[in-house]
Amino acid sequence: MNDHIHGQDASFDNAPRYTDERGGNTAAVCYGLMIATLFTAFATGLIALIVSYVAREDDNHWTNSHYTFVIRTFWISILYAIILGFFTFVIGWIPLLGWAVVGLMALYTTAWFIGRNVIGLLRALNGRPVDNPQSWFFG
């Protein structure tokens, strides 16, 4: 076949390929595992945490911000779960008022968790770093 018909010249196949060996696939998988943790009681989140600790390196590569973001999301969500458990124990027994407070706290925590992971996933799929991986909110 003639390469000029398809819009390529013959030297295209011999050109060196520069690919990023550390793409965002591992970070995207970590975000998927974090989202799945809503259904697995932190089991897949623990896997995402371990993978993030192992994959994170000491350079300025854009994926490191995602691994830091996943790690902080895991630990902050554990903190929120402990606070939610405390409030459930203290005021969860109060009909209506206690249930409303605990319910709103659980709704906020779930929305925060999903939003943080979806935003991180979208940034990883677009090859962009997290702007502020140390953030308590959405980076």
C-alpha cells in the first residue's frame, strides 16, 4: 500500500516514540477502587491505599499528586467515619433530631467522598495533576 494515500509518509513508522511510562492508569484504578469502597466497607479502599503508597515516587511527576490525593482521601474518610460513629453513639438515640443530624453528616461525608474521587478520576483520565493534593476538599 502506498503510505501517501493514507496521509502518512514512510518515515512515520521509523520515528522514535516518546510515551509516558508512568501514565495515569494506576491512579485511575485507585480512584475506581476508592469509589467501590462504598460497597465493600473499605476493603477496596485499603487496596487503593496500598497501591498508592507503593506507586508514589519522590519526583515531580503529575501522577504523584493523584497518589497523595488518594492517600489523603482514605485517611480523611476514616476520620470522618470515626466522627460520624461518635455522633451516632452520642446523639443517634434521640428520635428525629439525632437521626437528622447523623443523617446529614452521613450524606455530607458520602457526597464529599464521591465528589473527591470523581474529580480526581476525571483529572487522572485527562492527564492533569491534582492542583492541591493536600486539600481537605476537592483539590
